[in-house]
Amino acid sequence: MSTEPNLKSANWGILAAGYTFSLLGGLIGLAIAVHLRNAKVSTAEGAKVPMYDANSRKHGTIMCCIAGPMILAGLALQLML
């Protein structure tokens, strides 16, 4: 019998901050995205399961896809100046 914990959904504040910082090209946005995608909790049996539900993890993936190119674009602009 599995006693898998209920996966929580990321609140709107975390999602808004993650998207904002990702669009601004900040490492904070990337850190929020990676946390949403990779955070795990342990069950009573000791198994590791995702902390966030599939929808929240999908938002984390999207934030990573935004933050990566924005960080690279910011670095490229800095090198050109």
C-alpha cells in the first residue's frame, strides 16, 4: 500500500516571481525553475517522490527554457559593450 504524499501545487507568487526573473535573465529565475522541476520529498517507506504536481513541474520546465536563452543573451550583450 502506497502512502504517497499529496503533491502540492506551486502558488501564484512563486510562479509569478519565477517567470519575472526568468524573463529578466536572472539566475534567481533559473533557481526557482530548477527547484520546481527537481524538488523531492521522502515517503514513509523512504522513496523519493516529486514535491510538486505535474503542472507545477511543467511551469518549471518552461521557466528553464526562458531563463537559459535570456541569461545567454544578457551575457552576449555584456561582452559586446
